[in-house]
Amino acid sequence: MTSLRMTDEKSFATDPSRQNHGWQWWLLLLLIGLFSLGFRYYYLIHAQVFQPADLPNARADAVDYYRYAQNLVHHGVFSKAPESQSPPFGDSFRDPGYPLFLAGWLKFSPQWDAWYSAVLMSQGLLSALSVVLALCLGRRWMPMRWLAAAGILMAIWPHSVSIGSFLLTETLFGFLCVLGMFLLDQALHRRSAAWAMASGLGFALGALTNAVLLPFAPLLGLYFACRRQISAAMFAGLLAGAMILPAAWMMRNTLLPHSPGNSSTGRALDNLVQGSWPIYHQAYQASMKNDPLAVATMTRIGQESDLIQSDPAAGLAELMRRMGHHPIEYARWYLSKPALLWDWDIRMGQGDIYVYPTRNSPFKDNALYRSAIAVCHTLNPLLFLLMIAGGIVALWPRQQIPRSLVAATLLLAFVTTVYSVLQAEPRYSIPYRPLEILLATFAAYRGCRWLASMNTKRGSKPVPL
């Protein structure tokens, strides 16, 4: 590809990046970064979460991740089997990224208390770094005052803060997503195949933490290549970086004995079935309280999951048969799932911003945090609408938009589509909240710029943006 379409950042009308140089930018980055870190550490120090992953009778996602880490450290085997003296059999039910992260800390701090504190503090740091990287990513999208507003919102967003207190993948995965996007922005700006490979590696590490991301980097590279916006060398670098590590992991999984219930494919099929039931979240919550009707519903869902894992064709036929009885109801359900994904209350957990029971949360006891959660809760529906508007602006034909902005829009559209097909749950949108806030702020910036231009045409005095 010898001729590349000139749609890079330098051709972006009234290039905002030219306004974001000098000591003011670095001061903003430092202040937002330190504020984000302090805001998270205060929460982590004060909030008390009940997630006894080290108890033998405990269950749920955090328990699986802890057992994977134990078996990796003590036996060198990737398995969610309970800890024992004999080496367990390997499985591929969960993705390896987060268990390896936990195992690294477990190797360094084998005692529960020291290990648990180290994990939470490191997650707080990764969450704060996600805000810093997101600001760097948005530097070419809009002027600094708008970046400052987005940075403050990312710093105080309650879901992004509270998720760091749980032994769950979202904090690490969110950091890797933003890191991949930041490296991609550098690659596009520098037209560098090496930076493109680094970006691919960032996305690969994200995909090994949450396999939802696995197809994204190759598809994104193909999109840019077809539009002649990256060179063949950059496309090859992005593809190589994105595929080497996941390919090695998939090769390892092919050597395991076939067991649908202990594979990532089986987990995806579970999510497909569960996500097809509009009442799944309500039934799950009620079944935990031994509601007989909810227990019966969960039994039916479990039977469908067992069927689709043992015989995918028969399971899909049963799923389609059930939907065929109420097509309009299910059409409405699937059309509502994008809004559900970006909603506020976590369904598969304690509700509000909490996955596990949490005491002494600053968002309940501290005036600053209570104000933050009230503001963010009010803004959440508006952010969703602005994100859609920003995506439309970014993808509208014949516009000169930074390609990193286009890539971020495509990522948000991609994950929204995938989770809408599988299971939509507000917890799953947490890793992408920084990108949502950036895109929503960009939409607000462009909207205000458009209004200012209209006022100028009418003869009014322009307002600086």
C-alpha cells in the first residue's frame, strides 16, 4: 500500500492536540493521575468486602481465580480444582491472564493477608493508570479543558473504583484494553510497525484475560487495511502481536481432554443460553433466596445449558424453538440489551456498584464519595446517549477523525454487540468505562463546537471551546 488516505491526527480540523502541549498538559496528567490513585486507595483502605476465596466451601468467580493461582504456584497446573496434595487436571474454563496476575503476587506473598492487600493495592494502581492512559489516548481528540472534565469523571466513576476491591478480572482487563488503545494511537501517529506490534501484544494480553477481545485486533487491522489507512507492515505487526500468545494458549487447550463443562467454549455456550432468558437475572437473585418458582426457572436454564454443551445443534434448535413462541418479546429483549450492558445496577451481585457484600463503603459513609456517586448515577443515562452520538460522529463518512478515535468507537461497538448476543450485565461494561467517558465527552465537545459555529453564522460572538 503505497498511498495512504490522509486521515491521521494532523488533518483533524482545528487539531486539538496542538493545544495540549507544554507544562499545562503534564500538570493536568499528574494531578488527575494522583487524584485517581488517592481516590481509589482511600476506598480500598476503608471498604470491607466479604469474598472468602480461601475458604473450602466458598464459590463464585473470585474462588475460581484464587484456586487457579494456588494450583499454578503449588503444582504448575492451570486448574480451578480445589487445592490438594496431588496435581489436579488442567482445564481451560477461565482465561489465564488474571490467574497469572494473582499467582505472581501469591508467589511473592504466600500468606493470605499480605497477598490480598498486595492484589488490592496493585489493582488500585492499575485502575489509576487506566485513567492516565485514557487521557493520553484522548489527547488528540479534544482540547485540554474537555480532557480535564473527562479525566475527573474517569477518576471518580464509582464502578471503576469499587471493582478494584474485588478479586475479579475487570480492573486488569480494563487496564490492558486502554493500554492496547494507547499503543495503537502511538502506532498510528508514528506510522510504526513496531508500535503496531506492541499494540497487538497489549490486545493479546487483554484477550488472555477476557477472550471477548480475541477477534478485535485482527478485525480492526483488517478494517484499517481495507480502507488503506495503515501500511502492510503495520497490519502485519498488529496481527502478529495480537495472535502469537493467544495461538499458543489455544494450542495448549487442544491437548486437554475434551470436557465441555471445563472449557471456555462451554462457558460461552452457557452465557449464550443464560443471556437468551429475559428473566435470568431476576431468577438467579430469587433462587439465592430459595424462591421455588425461581429455582424451577434456573433448573430449566441449566437443562438448556447442559443440552447445548452435549449437543450444540440440538441445544440451538431448542433455544430457537423457545424464542419462536414469543418472537416480539425476545426481539424487544435483545434490542434492550445494549442499554442493560451500560446500565448502573450490577445484576449478578449485590446491586448498585457492588459485586460482593461490602461494608464501610466510602460511597455510603463519606460526603465526597456520596456526592460523586450521586452525580455519576445521574449522568449515566446521558453518557450512554452521548457515547452513541460520539460513535456516529466518529464513523460518519467523509469526516477527518483521528483513527484512534475510530478504533475506540469500533471497540465499544464490538463489545456491546458481543455482550448483547451473550449475557449483558453492567459489571461487564466496567473495563470500557474510560473509553465510554472519553467518547461521550468528545460528543459533547463536538456538539458545543457545532453550536458555537451556528452562533457565529448568525452574527453572535463565538464562545471559545
